[in-house]
Amino acid sequence: MRLLPRYVLIELLKVFAVTVTSLTTLMMLVGVAKEALDQGLGLIQVLQMLPYILPNALLFALPGSTLFAVSIVYGRMSSANEVVAIKSLGINPMSMLWPALILAFLLSLVCVWLNDVAVSWGFNNVQRVAIEALDDIAYGMLRTQKSFGTNRFTINVKKVDGRKLIKPVITFTASGNTPPYTITAQEGELRCDTTRNVLVIAFDEGLVQAAGHASYHFNHEEREIALQDASGKQETKHHPAHVALKDVPAEIKYQQNIIDETREDMAARAAYALAVGDFADLAKPFWEEERKNLEYLEQQLSRFYTEPPRRWANGFSCLFFVLIGAPMAIRLRNSDVFTSFFACFLPILVVYYPLLIWGVDQAKDGALPPYSVWLGNIILGLWGVWLMRRVVRF
């Protein structure tokens, strides 16, 4: 009897190791290919991104690999009448199920950690590599397409000679009080200054033109744009989906302070308008904009409250997948690899994922409490416990 759990655990680990390695490799290749195509990255940047994509690849691979392992191992055992033999010897079937449950519990904790690492450390570093490689990305596109653009500027060139841009025409979009303007030059050059986090654009022998302003010639001129702005990447410092779990309480407090300040400012302005009898001020579009801004801030606060339970719920999908997969594979008694796996995966696909998506959306909007994201897990858990009772009793 003591050898049974060890035998089951070894078989599970064999299938799991092969599956998770294959899936992780596939997910990393897909992730790298997507980033390379979306952002025009070169080989060096792709290699730099690999460590940062690994947590996300593992996060996708672990739950599916766990389900695949239990469905295959227990399906084979059941089809070979090993479960019947165990029961005939008076051995409780739970003795062969608890190794999978313990393994799934430990993997769930790993998934919670990977989820946190992937959306904070991994995502932010992928963004950093892409931002720091902005000049290389721009040169690559200018050589092949003679054009490159972001939300801050657009460059068109006649040709590229090494690092020199021949006859560049660069149009800058409006920024603050600065109107849009165009620079036409004989030569130009791009370079990233990562120490100051700026993209430097240098021009030689050119002309600056802006609507409503006098144009002027220059011999040499440089423009600097923050790498974050030049790349078009969104700031993720205070984004709920990309904040580490340890920083969420501080971000909740920060967000709550902004909401309180916004409400106080609106209340003070409304009180002043009422005090002086300026009722026209209360009907200005300003109030509608402020109301929408306040709704956005409150939604961001709801998203911060939702993030911790969402990441824990996602991580513990490993455990709840096993609660469904193991007893269902035993009851199906099918040794075929794909039949057993897809039969176990079907209820997860039909029940778990729709409930998870619905719970997350409702919690982020503030319509339901944050812990509603666990609804899918709870349904799977109750179903799994019922199936296990059937396996043990019959």
C-alpha cells in the first residue's frame, strides 16, 4: 500500500515533465514571435526577451500540463482495472488520488507566484527591452519601408546609409502648447540615451516649419523625446494588471487618495458656485468630464481590489483542474490519450472559463465583490468532490 502513492506520483511526474516542457517551449516561441512581429525586433532583442517571457509561458503551461498528466495516468490505471484491483484489496482509492492533489496544490502556489512575476517583472522588462531598442527598431523599418512612426512623430527618408538618415522628413505631433511641426533635413540620426531615458533625434542642414509660425533654417539641431513617449508604450507603474502583489495595498491607498481629492475639489467648486449664485458654472461640460473621470478612478480602484483574488484564483486552477480531471478519468476508464484529456477538459472549458471571465469583468466594474473571481473554482471544486465521492463509494 505504501508503494501505491509513490508509483502514482512517479507516473504523474513523468507525464507532467514531458508535457510542461513541450508546452512551455511552444508558448515561448509563440510569445517571442508575437513580440518580434508586433514591434519589429531583431535577434538580439528577441534573445534578451526570452527570460522575461518564460514566467508567462510557464503560467499557461502548468494548469494544462497538470490536467493532461492526471487524465492520462488515471485513465490508464482505470482502463487496466487497477482501480478495481485496489478496491478489491480493501485499499481506499483516495490513497492513489492524494499524490495528485498534493502535487496540484504545490503547483498552484507556484502558479500564483508566476502570475505575479509574469504580469509585473516579466511584462515590464519586455516593455523595457522594446523601448531601449527603439532606435534599432526604427532603423530596421526605415531600411525596409523608408518610414517609421509612433504617436509622437513620423519619419520618412530617401534612404539609410549606416546610421545616417538621408533627406529625412520628420513630423512631430502636437504636445501641450507646442503645435505640430515638420523638420526637413539633409541628414539625420537617431540614438537612444538609456542613462537619461530619452530618444535623441539629430538633424543637419534643415528647415523647421509649423502652421501659424515662421519657418527657420538651421545647421545642426537636436530633439529629445522621452523613450516612453517615443515608443508609444503605456505607463504601467500604476496599472492594476502590472503591479506586483506586494505593491497592491500601497496602490489602493494611492488611488483612494486621488478619488478623495477629486471629490473634495468637485465639492468645493460646486459649493463656491452655489455661494456666489453662479448657476451657469454648474451647467458647464466640466462637470460631465469630472464625473466620467471619477467613474474611471473608481473603476481603477475596483480593479486593484480584484487583482489579488484574481491572481490567486488563476494560480489555484491547477488544484481545481485535478479535482475534476482525476475522478472523471477514473470513471471514463479510457486509455486513449486524447479522448481522456478532452473529456476532462470539456467541463472546464464549458463551466470554468466562462464563469472566470464573467466574475473578473463584474468584479473589475465593481458590480460584484472581488472574491467573485473564485466562482468558477468553487463550482469545479464542488463538482470534483462529488465525483471523488462516487469513485470512493462505487
